[in-house]
Amino acid sequence: MSSVAVFPEMGPSLGGAVPLSEHEQRLLDQIEQALYAEDPKWANTVRISDPRSHYKRRLVKASIGFALGIVVMMVGVVIAQIPLGVGGFVVMLAACLWGLSSWKRMNGFGDSGASGSGVPTPGKGQRRGNRGSFMERMEERWRRRHDER
């Protein structure tokens, strides 16, 4: 039986990936089987609900919105209705921004800072200067408190 890593995206602050022992893996498998036996419909829904699939659907919807924006903008240009053309452009812009935000989150470049890809994302703490993330500052305070004793 192979061991599964717990929280592989947590990084060095928690000591990296920690493999499950065989006993823990057996317990996890038993809990999982009990959940599947108790409510198979819910278990199947939970098993297939990957957040990336949600963002992929949003990307498809944003692409459709972008195409509709082009159509509306072209219709506004052809029939010489400037407000309609501007409205089509605004729809295109909104769909593009929505799709871009979904693409970024799907690929792990979201606002949470825990991308898991090893590429640091600029968070609020980094915008104000090179102070680091909130968790890094809290860990530093914790270390200073224990060093003072």
C-alpha cells in the first residue's frame, strides 16, 4: 500500500509534505468506504467536484460572452449605433477579465498566495513593501517572543 502525502501545497512553514503511516492510510480508507456506503450519491458528487472544473466552466462562459460582445460591437458599428458598439466592447472587456481571473485561479495564481506552483504571487503584504506574507510575519513574531525568554 503506498503512502499518500498530506497537504503537499503547504510548503516549508509546516515542514513540507508528510506521508501517512500505514495505520493512518488504513483508517482513511475505512472512513472513505463508510462514507461511500452511507451516501454513494453525495460521495460521488464530492469525489468529482474538482475546483478546476468550476473554473473551466467559467472560462467557457467567458469565451461565449466575449464572442457575444464581438457580435454586439459589430452590429453597433454596422447599424451606426455608437452606444451599442460601446456596450459590446464593455461586454467583451468584462468577459475577458472574468475569463482571465478564472484562468489564473485554475492554474494556481489566485489571490490566496498558496499557489502550490512555487511561484510567489504578490499579496497585500508584498505590495506595501518587502515585508512578506501575513503568516511569515506571524511566525517571525512567534520566534522573537520565544527568543526574548
